[in-house]
Amino acid sequence: MTLLEAALGKPYTVTHIDTDDEELIDFLFTLGCYEGQSVVVVSHISRGYVVAIRDGRYNIDANLAQAICIAEN
């Protein structure tokens, strides 16, 4: 399951990042988005998603959301 399929307001756990792009993995790590971390989709916007990771909220596009694999808590 990817972040694209997440229900609004429900906490999920990141299981892995599905990409070979090291730059993307490093970027997500700086946001606090890595395996074992909790993530919540706060809202859907026209070109992406607002997600809560740790103490921050971030706007990510659909391509990035598709790379974030999650599992229900």
C-alpha cells in the first residue's frame, strides 16, 4: 500500500521507500520520513497531499506519495 491509498487523518507506519533515487531517499529522510516512522495524510490538494510527519506538515506531490509504502498501525 502506498501513501496514495491512505485515508485522511489515519496514522500509518512507513514500511519502506520504493525508489532507487538516492537523492529522493535523502530528501525524505530530512523530512523525518523513513522506515518505522508514523505518517498521517492531513488533506488532499489539487496536485498532491499534505502529510504530517513527526512535528511537521509537508506538501508532497503524487509521485513522491507513490514512493512511500505504508502499513496500517
